[in-house]
Amino acid sequence: MLSKNKSKKLISNFIFSILLILLLDKSYGASCCGAGFTIPSIITSDDKAQLAGIYTYSKVHADVLPNGTWRERKQDDHTQIFKLEGAHIIEDRWQAGLSIPFQKRERSGAMADSSTGFGDITAQLGYEYLPDWNYHPYRPKGIGYLSMITPTGRSINESKDGTGIDSRGRGFWGLGLGTILTKNWRHWDANANIEAHQSFPKVVHNARVNGSLHPGRGGSLALGSGYNWKSFRLGGLINWIYEDPINVKGTPASSGNLQRYSNGTMVLSYLLEKNATVSLSYTDQTIFGSPSNTVLSKSITMFFQQRWER
Amino acid sequence: MKGFILLLSLLLGCAKPNYVSSEAERDRYAPSQNACPLYFSEERLCLSIKWSVYPTEETLGAFTMTFFAEENPQKPITPHLTPFVKLWMPSMGHGSSPVVITQTAEGMYLVSEVYFTMLGAWEIRFQLKNNTDVIEEQIQKINL
């Protein structure tokens, strides 16, 4: 039998681990170009598998120019994202995951229009390189992962009519490498995610572009913390995202500007019975950091996740 | 330790929104009032443009472009090559929807359905084409 303290600690760890996912796997990119690089789904608990349904309503608030000036949007431009995320243990400390976003984007104004379709589908392979078997006082649990992003969401340069309404992704193949670190102390928890990725060039031939697009590298750093009580958790997370300029070679040619923005997220989660979790979160890209060359949005996300024990 | 605190304060620093309306910056990239605002050496022609409807989030833009010889601005001349207009956002490396070009008179063209997919700094690229080959290109910046 486990001692009362140890049981509490186990439960606390368990709650924290699954709630952590709610914070770590969100990334909201510029609306013109779809979402940025994401971590699809990672099991940070001791479960065998997990499946999540996620709904996000995201509304564009402003465009930020490379020189730092902001332009507030007057017309509505919003996106609803229905995302299915799953992950499964494949061998002891190895796991694989998949994230499939389906989006509906609507825009009013001079060229009012809407579109629906898949965003960029992301697959990931994770390895728990730093297990937390003995509840070390400060050593975190660490999971490394390799992500692959597929350009199923179509880039704005491949938009059929050029208005970009049907652009729901960055539109580049990409490979990312990152790590998630988690730690908790009694009611409090902390987490970090560091990720770097390389997006690969692609050739585009249409009425607007005749040449190749070179997106370069990018990365993100997320730091978060939360307070747990009973079956609830209230958490906060800041995620800083950077992307290299997109260099266009051909006609037209342009060297581009780097893109930078930050997500500030507050999340309230509740652990249901039978290994299920619900949460509600608010993400605002206008609060932190020094955004540049991007589109800033504000989002609300509802999340439901079911897990299966080993 | 000082470095860590500095890094933390930089990271956690709040964004400082510097809202500037596109109307306020419109004049910054207004078409030049020079005698020859855009010059195409291939045909030895100047090009001037005049907005009839300035593009905003709510409205599609339209402008007139007029080709003329520098020594006689009052007499429009139709170029031998085909005029073409392309909208391009260099900071993000993408274009926008195609415009409609209609010749209205000798050397004069109405460019309509001018739409920019987002606010920011754009380029209007004026091209002279021989079939699909761009022979010469001149760029006018516009800040929305």
C-alpha cells in the first residue's frame, strides 16, 4: 500500500502531467499563413494512449509591420479550428502522436469569403529521456521529441484565388526537435518547452509566384506554471515564437523579414472521472514580447481529452 | 545572475502596441509628383498612377495608370509591351489576388479590384511583359 503522502503525490503528478498537455500543444500563427510549428500531442503522464478533441475560435486583432507599428483590424477575420490529437506509447519510453486540424476561416470586408479544409497535419515521435521515477526534489521529467509538419494546409502563395482565404497552414515541409521539461511541487507545477525546426524550400509556379520559397529555421520557447487544487488547475504560459524570413527567389524576388510573436495563455482545467479532462483557455498574442511582421490574434479554446492507462 | 534577470525581463516584457492607422501613413508612400514617377527604359516611357478608389479593408481599390514620354506628359502613349500589375508583400513573401486591367484610352489603363490580403507594407509591381516574360519592372510602395 502506498502511504497517504505518496498517494497524494502520485495523484498530483498525474493531474499535473495531463493538464500540462493543455498548455504545451497550442500554437497560434499568423492568420495569413496558418498556424505555426506545433507540438501535436505528447503523453507526459504514465498512460498508454490519449485522444483529444480541441475547438479553438481565433479572431485577428492586428497586423504588425516589420518596423513594429501596429494596424488594428476593423473587419472581421476569424478562424475556427477543430483539432483531433492522439498519442500512443509504442515501446516503454517511446511514443508516437498525430495532430489533425480542420479549419473554417471567415473574413468580411472588401473580399468577404470563407473556406474550410485541413490545416497542416503534424506527426511526432517522443522519447522520455529523463524519467521521474523517484520524485526528485528538483530534477524535472524530460521528454524529447522529433516533429514532422506536412504542408496539407496550403500556403498563401498557393491560394487558389490569391486572397489567402484558403491558406490554412505555412505550406512547408518541416522537421523539428524539442524537449518538454516538467516538474511539480505540492500544489504548484512548472513546465518548459524548447523547440527548433527547419522548414524546407518549395517550388511554386502560378500567376503570382514563379520560383522557389526558402523559409529557413524557426524556434519557440514556452514557460509555464500552474496551481492545482482538488480536480482543478489554473495555469499560465508564455510562448515565444520566431521564424526566419521567407526568401523568395524567382519572380517576384524578395528577401523577407523575420517573424516574431508571443502567446500569453491562461487555462482553467478540470479532471473528470474515468481519465478524462476538460479545459477552457484564453490566448492573447497582443500582451507579451515584441511582435514583428506578423498577424496577432486572440483565441478561446475548449478541450476534451480521454486517456487510457497502461 | 544579472544576465539572467535581464533575459527574463526582456522575455516577460509586455508588448508595447504602437498603433498607427494606415490613413496616417498614406502620404508616406504616395505616388511621386515628379514629372516621371516611374521610368521604363526599355520603351522610354514614364508611368504615373492616380487612385480613384484608395484600397481599404472595406473597399477594393482602383487606379488609373498612364504611360507617356517624359518630354510630352500631356500625350499618353500605349507601350508596345503588355502592361501588367502585380501586388506583393515583400516582408512576408507573398502576393495577393490578381487585379483587372482594362485599357480605357491611348496609353491609359484602369486597374481595378485592387485587394491586399492584409494590412502592412506592400509593393505594386508594374511590369512590361512580352507574353509571359517580364521585360522590365518598376515598383511603387504602398502602406496600408
